[in-house]
Amino acid sequence: QVQLVESGGGLVQPGGSLRLSCAASGSGFIIRAMGWYRQGPGEQRELVAEITNTGRTDYANSVKGRFTISRDNAKNTVYLQMNSLKPEDTGVYYCGLQTWAPAPYWGQGTQVTVSS
């Protein structure tokens, strides 16, 4: 069983920054990739950024150049540094963890609101 604990969301003005963290715990799992997904009101959950166990990263076009995903393997933790935030970045951000199981594990979500 895998547990994911997210932190770092909040309210920020446009142009501001936030840093999200997601720590994975449990036993008997091997991480293939960890990532952050965003779900806006009435929208589907979509990929924001992902980092694989080899360090390869992938970003949604809308966040390239503004967001940076990184990880601390020793702590099984992934971070998302979000800079130059825009109102359209608003949503619930979920941490997702891919193992070799068919379905990913999800965190509880953290709200990010970008508003003046």
C-alpha cells in the first residue's frame, strides 16, 4: 500500500510562486514515475508535470518555462516549483505515483488559487 501526502497549496496573486511537495510512504513498491495533475472546476484531471525513475521530465505546454518538477529519491518526495502563476493555473493539484501496478496512486489533492 502506498500513501501520498501533499502540501504547499494556497492562494497567490498572479505572477507569484508556490512550491508543492508530495511525499510517498509505504512498503513494497517501486516508483516508475511521479507527477502532478490539475483538475479545474468541471474539468477532467490533466497532467501538469511528471518525472520518471530515470529523471526524464514531461510538462504540459501551458506550464513549460514556468514550472519545474524535481524529486528527492532518498525521501520518495517530488516537488513542483510554480513560478509566474496565472489565474488559469487555478485548480486542485493531485500528486500521482506510478508503480508497476495497473492503476496509479493518488494523493488527496491540494488547492491552488491564483487570484488578485
